[in-house]
Amino acid sequence: MKKILTLATAGAGGDLQPLVAVTLELLKRGNEVLVLGDDSVASAITDLGIKTIVLPSTYDFGPRLIAAIRDGQALDSEAQGKLVQQRTADWSKELAASIQPFIHDHKPDLLLTSLFGVGVAAAATLSTHLPWCVINSTFYVGPNPPRALESDFSGRAIPLIRYFIPLLAQAHLVLHATDSIFDFGNSVLPPRHHYVGPLIWEAPAPIPDYLNQPGDPWVLVTLSSQLQDDMSLAQVALQALAHQPVRVILTVGDGHQPSEINQIPGNAHVERYVPHSKVLEQSKLLISHAGHGSVMKAMWYGVPMVLIPWGRDQPGVAARANHLGVAKLVMREQLTNEHLFEAINSAIEDHHIQEIARETAQRLQSQHHVGNACELLEQI
């Protein structure tokens, strides 16, 4: 049994879910786990039986990230990225100083965090030599990734990723929540880095009654769970699907309200949040912003995709899904009803993409990703 301190930085976005998946399994395996997180984290994991300490609201990362994005709206993408990177570094130093008393009092065997927490972990453990580990919720970002950062990330995200990469070199263990086959077959990782495959967890929520009613097959349309100006994706997707023999669930995430959607077709339902896995179990297609978490879930359930990468790491996620053969792509600047309609029909009628999606699901479901991640952590 190990004493593990999990630092969870925000309840929104894709970083939290893999971290929670591993934390729950560590508890199940008899380890003692304490989570440090903000209000959004505490809300997301309530009733899961995880001991949680809520950090003071001054250290909430989500509001700081949103503020940095808004403050940089008048800047070019490179300047926006540098502003976000600097605000993240400043926040990391502040939070590191505040959690050092928890490390002293709790005396954990290791500190576990996500990619956004690497600056905090590196600074907080500097004087204690406490081992710290990272759950990276996307593909391998470096050093020496299989593609240039400029191809895989939006311009605004690149300075932040460049800030993370040297910090990752200080971690005792880095677990990537994807696999080498998805990551262009990459097999060359630095020491202490491991592909462990999808680490899937979703916050529980009521399932709409209409989901289990008989009718046409379902299509899931997703927007980012973090603030992202992707509402036009939803509007175009709903119009492109309006006359298809399908039923549609659109989830708009925490960054939007369902009321922002205009002209909802009769075959569509708009929700802020529904666990995607419950929809994908019955879906024939995912239309998505290419968030890594939603793409991994679609692959797990063998669902073909149409991806419109919007920002952050989404260009890299979309490129990998397309290269694997499980997704059709529509570039953001080419997003029209006509282009999306063509991609939807191609994905639905292409037997090859459907077969690859089924084979991918079989491969992923035959492996024990969360258990493998925990075994690597317990070996430290």
C-alpha cells in the first residue's frame, strides 16, 4: 500500500478524467489516496469515496486560464500563447508554495498530477525529493515527438507545451493516456515514459429517457468542455444532420448553454452534459472538435468519426485518428454544411472505416489500461 497525493488542477477539460480513472483504481487496489483540488474538481468527484481537500479559490486554475484567454483576445496567436504560458507558470509557483504543508503533513510516497500540474509538482517537490508522476491526457508531446508541435497544436497552445516539455523530464514517471498505434506507431519514448492506452472515466449524470427509446440510430455531436469558440461547429453539424435518418445528441459542455443553439432540428436534442459513453454505445457516428477524450471513447466503442479540429491539441488528435483510419476530417476553415454533409455520408457509407473502428475497439478492450498504469505507479 502506498500513500498517494493527487493534485487535480481543474474539473473541466480532458486532464481530469484520466487522473480520476487512475485514482479510483489505486483506491480499489488498497492504496491510500488524498486529492487536492479546486471546487470544480470536488464537484466532479463527489460521492466517489475519494478523500478530497478543496484548495482556496484563489488557486482555481480554470478562472485564471479563461481570464488569460480573454485578456489575450486582441493579441496574435503567439502573443496569446505566451500570455497563457506566463499566467500558468505564475499560478504554478503560487500553488506549489501552498501545497508544501500538505506534503509535509501527509508524508505521501508519491505525488500524482496531470499535464497542467507539472509546474506545480516540480516546484513543490524540489526540496523534499518526493517522487512525482504525470498522467498526460493526450498524445506524446516531447521531447522529440513524432510530428512537429506546429503541426499538432494551435499557435496559441505551443508556448504552453514548450513550457511543459522540460518539466516532464524531471518527473519520475510519465504515463500517456493513449497508445503507440494511435500515436503514428511511435515506439521511441524517453526513459520513464510509457504509453498505457485510454484511461476513461466520466462524471455520473442522469441518462435522458429518450436515449433508450426505439428509433433511428444516434449520432453524438460534442463541443469542448472548456471555453472554446466552437459554437459554429454545433450549428453546422445540426443543419447537416437535420434530414439524415438519424437522431442527434449535442453536448455543449461547460463553456456554453443549450439556449445558445438556434434552430434545433426535430431529430436533435441539446444537452449541457450527458456521459458520452452511454451515447456512443448506441451511436453510428461521432462528430467532434477532436478532443482527445471524446476520440478515445469513440475508438473504445468502435464508432467512426468526423472530426473538425478547433484548437489546442485537436489538430494532432484529428491527424492521428485520420491516419489510423477511424475518422474523416473537415478543417475548421472549410466547415460548411456542404463539406460536413459530404464527410458524414462518407463516414457512414465507408465500410472500411467501420471495419477499422471495430478492430480498434477490439484491440483496446482486450487490454487493461488503468490496471497497467497503476502497476507502474506502485513500482515507484
